[in-house]
Amino acid sequence: MEILQKGRSAFERGEYKRAITLVDQAIKQNPYDRHCRHVRALSYFKLGEYITAIEEFNWLVEHHPEETEYLSDRGVAHHRNEDNTTALADFERALLLEPERGYHYACRAYIKDKMGDVEGAVADYKKAIQLDPQDEISKNNLEISQQKLGYKASKLFRYKSKAHFSEEEQQAYQAEYEAKHGKAIPPTQQHPPAPPTAKDMLREMGKVFTSKAAFKEFVQFITKRKTATSQRAE
């Protein structure tokens, strides 16, 4: 236990190689020490050695298939190793075992969004927030996914040729303008804007995604783990 605590302390200080060296000693004495193996897996993950981390998580999942923490951690590692399909499978399995934990929904939502299933991501983020109302990361990511969903739903309408707008579409455009600006649409803007250039679209998408999403790296889900969970008794 003393070596485990030293390894955890080194990990928390960001001394990941030191943490690995420490827990290696304990694992040599007891190869089935899952807590030391978990510290080692997370340390390899933090070092960017995702394949090695996945191998460590594989051992943990094989020997402790009921432990959803290991499944979720492995899913994050698969994501960082650019394998979202396998990551999604791990989060799906974690949810089957622990369906009332918001963290798993948040993880699955993130992956669904990355894979283009924005509607599924929105549904999962909402469930995550329902289960954990203090989850500020999911609240932020939900807003981003909803913006993406709104962009996809409205882009064909926004950028159609004026000649192809029906009366119902024109009314919908006017209602959208009034809801956004709090006033009736001016006569000079009775039609939607002209189709944007590729440069315009990239700039607008950047406003939605880049400024908010960049600092919400998925690795935050690792550090978001509650201390009580990561330090559960043997």
C-alpha cells in the first residue's frame, strides 16, 4: 500500500515515469495488484503511449470485467489512439454495467459527436446532465453539439436560392429572424442572405467549434474522476 500511495502521489505531481517505476516494484511482487496496474496504465496514457496504456487496460478489463472505470479509461485511450469505433464499444459496455452514471453518457456523447452522430451526442449529453447536474463540461459540450445540429438542420434553408423559397419557408425565415433579433425583419432583408463562399463557411464554423472545443480536450474526462473512485479500497 505504501508503494501504491507513492506511485499515486508521483502521478498527481505529473511525474509519470516516476510513478511507473514505483508501481512496477509492487507489480513484480504481486502481478495481480489491480490498483498499481491502474496507476501504471494511466501513467502510460499521460505519457502519450496509448498502445501500451491500452494493453494495461486490457489486463484490467479481463481480470475485472465488472469495473466500469477500467472500461471507460480504455475507451478514452482508444479515442486518443484514433480508434473511435472501439472507444464507443467500451463506453456502450460501461453503460450496460452502470446505466445511471452520467460520466459514461458524457464519454459516449463525445465519441458520437466525433463520429458525426450529433443527435445521439445531444441526447447523451442531456442524460449526463440529468444524472450529474454539476457536470459543467457536458453542459458546454451540449451547447456546442446543439449548435452543430442547428447548423446542419438550417444550412440548406439558409443557403437556397431566393427563387426556390416557398411561402412557408419565407415565413419560417421571418420567425427565426424575429426570435433572434427581437424585432420584425426589415423590408430590405425579406430574403435569406446570399449563399456564402467556402471561406465564409469555414470562418463561421470556426466561431462555433474552435474557441470552445479546443480547451475541452477529451482527456479532461480522466481528471474529472472523483477522488473517492480512484482511491477505492482494495
